[in-house]
Amino acid sequence: MRLLLIFAGFLCLSYEVLAKEKIDRSFEVSKNPYIQIEHINGSAKVIAWDKFEVKITGTLGEKTERFIFEKDDNEVLIKVKVKNNSSWSNLSSYNGDDLEIFVPRQSKVYYSAVNADVELVQVRGGAKIETVNGSINVKKLAGRIRLESVNGRITTESLEGDVKIETINGIISSRSSKGKEDSYSSVNGNIEIISESGDINVETVNGDVELELGKVNQLNIDTVNGSINARLELEDDGEIDASSVGGAIHLYLQSDVSARFDVEGYAGGRISNNLSDDKTQNAKSGPNRWLKFSLNGGSAKVNVSTVSGEVKLNNK
């Protein structure tokens, strides 16, 4: 009998409503709940507040069939289902859900969507956001942060913690990150980063990359055809590893940088050195060329390689 009462109590926390209806539901929760949001079409704004309560308001879309809002111990599930005969490719032509979700500041938020745009503000317990076509816009997040989009734009501001951002065709624009380690990757999308993080990893295939960095201990850059411009101050014990196939790599370093430089071009890659008077060396046979030199004691390391791209070393 006791188990039946517990199960019945759990069911009473679940709500189902119909398409186009306005919703206004809430649950009392702990200080740091796990919030799982499964969305299909429309837009959602997730806002952190100081109440130990999850509240959701808004209007459901015209193709929405079911809305589920339930709690199980420290987990809250928000799930929106569309009609079975609705094709994902056609959902964007219908009015989608318009949701506003308030969560405790220390919540951990997981959000997934197909055609929805999402905004996440001031969540400090970590977040994982995955979209297919929707855009991602986040501000003032902390913790373990994972942002992934296929075609949507990803825009961030003021991130702290362990940051990883990935896109295929979308653009990544991130400002004022102070993560322990930042990782960014794209296939065709451009990447624009302003960060004070000391450990940065960047990968791109065809997208161009602009990096405005502070004091850096470790910078890893890999590109195929995209161009990379990176401005930073390299720590005395820091290291830069950069490689490209046909893309250009331009590094802008402080004038008193202390580092050993090892730059190689394997198939006609161009090397331009504006940091010292050291000249590029050419192989007696074949297109290979290289540049090796040291500045101000050479405590840091800079390793750059390209197949047929361009490498430029400059002062900031």
C-alpha cells in the first residue's frame, strides 16, 4: 500500500495540456536540482533566480500535442511533444512554443531541441545544450558548460569553468570567457573568441578564427583551410601548438615574449617572421622550409606547421 501511495504521489506532479494553451506551472525543488528540458520547435528562455522553485510559463505551439512537467526527487523533467504526423523539416513554418523557465541559480540544466532557439542566463551549476537548427544564446554561466549546434549560431558572454563549444555550419561568438579550459570546434562556421582563459583549444576545417586572448599557458590550434588570427600574451612556461593544411596562421605576441620557435612548411608553405631578424631556411631539394630561433631566453615553446598555408609571426 505504501508503494502505491508513493507512486500515486509521483503521478500527481505531472501535467499534460493541449496545443496553443497558456501554461503557468511550478514545483518547489532543492537548491541544486537537475533540470532536463526536451524541446522540438519554438523558443525557450531559461533564467536563474534565487528561489528554490522551478516555474514555467508561456504558450504552446500549434503543433504541440503534449506538455509534460514532472518531478522525481531532485530531477525535474520538462518535455514537449509534437503530433506524430509532424515532419521536423516543416515545423519551422508553424508557430512554435514560447516558453520561459525559471530555475534555482545552482541548477544543472540539460536542454535539447530540433528547431528551437534557446537562451540561458545566470545558471551556475553547469549546462549542456544541444540544438539542430536553433540558435544558442547564453550569459553568465558557470560550471561544466557544453554547447553544441548543427546549423545554429552560438553566442556566449561571461562563462566560467570548463567550456566546450561545437558547431558544424553555425557561427561561434564568445566574449569574456574565464574558463579553466576552453575548447571550440567548427567545420564550416567561423569562430570569434575573446577569452581570459589560460588553456585554449581550437579546431576548424573551413571556418575562419579570430582569437583575442589574455595570458595563455597552452594554446592548441588545428585548421585545414580556415585562416586563424590569434592575439595573446604567452606565459614564460607556456606553449603554442598550431597546424594547418592550406589555411593561414597569424600569431600576434607580446614584444618581450620569451620563447623558442619551431616553424615548418612542408609543401611550399610561406613563413613570415616579424619578431626577429632570423630567416627562413629552404631545403636543397623539395619544397620544404623551416624557421628556428629563440627570443629572450626561450622559456616558452611555439611549434607551428603547415602544408601549403601561410604562417606569420608578429608583435601585438
